[in-house]
Amino acid sequence: MDKHIGKSWGKHLIIDLHQASHLNDMSLMKAAINDIIKQTQTTLLFENFHHFQPSGITGIACLAESHISVHTWPEDHFAAFDIFMCGQAQPELALAILQQYFGGVATVTTLHRGR
């Protein structure tokens, strides 16, 4: 049997943020993502964000430890975040940060990758 089967390669959080505010504010979104990176002590490799007209943001921060992605629907007060981090990183720290920046009610699904 392969010794790597069943090993956890990292945590993958799928966060649906409902009833959220400021989801069309690009500078605030970048600040929130950068705060997550700082608080989780992960390493940013590059980021790419796009602001849709008239509203909405999509973006990704590629990390040495994996990634953080977001897509927002400001008109519906909804944002979808995808946060995958491997190693010792703690992606669950992102939840409080996102709620601090955008408020709202979160639904979180946590996957342990590789198990």
C-alpha cells in the first residue's frame, strides 16, 4: 500500500459568505486577502484580480502553500471564497478576517485533501 494514501496534504475551505457588504470594493478585497496571507503566515507568489462592470470581483492569490480565490456578486450580497493551504498553515483563520471586512453569514465546508 502506498504510504501517502490517507495522508493529509492540506486543508481546503469552501466559504460561502451571504448577506455581506462592500463586495464591489477592490481595494478592500485586496486588503482582506493580504490580511489572510499575513495572519496565516503564507507566502504570496502572485495575484490577479479583475473588477467587472458594473459590479463584481474575481481574483486569485497564488501562494507557495496553494491559493486563495474569490468571486463576488455584490448585487446579491454574496461572495464565494476558495482557500487551500498545505503544510502548517491554518486556513480557518481566514473566516474571522473575511467577516471582519465584509460582515455576513458564512457557510464553511472543510476538506482534508489527500485523505
